[in-house]
Amino acid sequence: MHFQQQGMAGGYQNYPGAQAPTIKNPQPSAGQQPKTPALNDRDRLNDMLLTEKYLTDGLNVFAREASHQSLHRDVMQILNQTHHAARELFNLMFEKGWYTLQAEQPSHIAQQQQKFTGYESQFAAPPHFRL
């Protein structure tokens, strides 16, 4: 499977009065997908993306547990290809306006960073291994 990767339409935009950048998603091409019991292109792409995510989860475990070097190398190659396919599906869905994103507020990011930085002192690792 190969989708031609083009620059993402949309991107980060600063809107007047916004505290954080928002991610501008493109408008769905050719209008909204009709809501019918039949699968449409969005449904199929979403199913494919979910399948790729499921495969990468399983392959991550497989790669960690593979004791034979050749097997590990082969699984890592398949894992890389699976991650690439998932990214291409995400890009395609985003370009069509079928995958929406919301930017996080910078204050919340800073709060979470501070929270996890505080955990650093609890680690038993020598200082040169700390973040």
C-alpha cells in the first residue's frame, strides 16, 4: 500500500484571541460522507488505520520478545513498514479532513512537564542516566 505523501493542508494557525495554536484541519473534500449503513471511504480508511495500530502494538511486543537475531531483525523491518503505513493512512485521513486534532494549551503541557520532572528525584538511576 502506498499513498503519495504531499504536504499537509492546514497546519498550525494562530487565531486572534487563541491562547495556543490550533490545528487547522482541511474541510472534507466533496462534502460530508453520507450516514448510511454501508461503509464509505472514511470508514474503510479508519478501519485500516485501526488495524495498522493494532498490528504495531503486537509487533512491538514480538520484537521485544524475539530472542533470535535474524527473527528480531525481520520483525523490526515489518514493524517499521507497519508504522510507515499507519502514518500514510493518518496523513491521507488528515488531508481529507477525516482526522481532527486539537492543540493542547501550553500551560497544561508545562504543568505535565513539571509533574514528571518532579518524579525524576524518585529514580534510583545514577545522575548521568536522568533526563
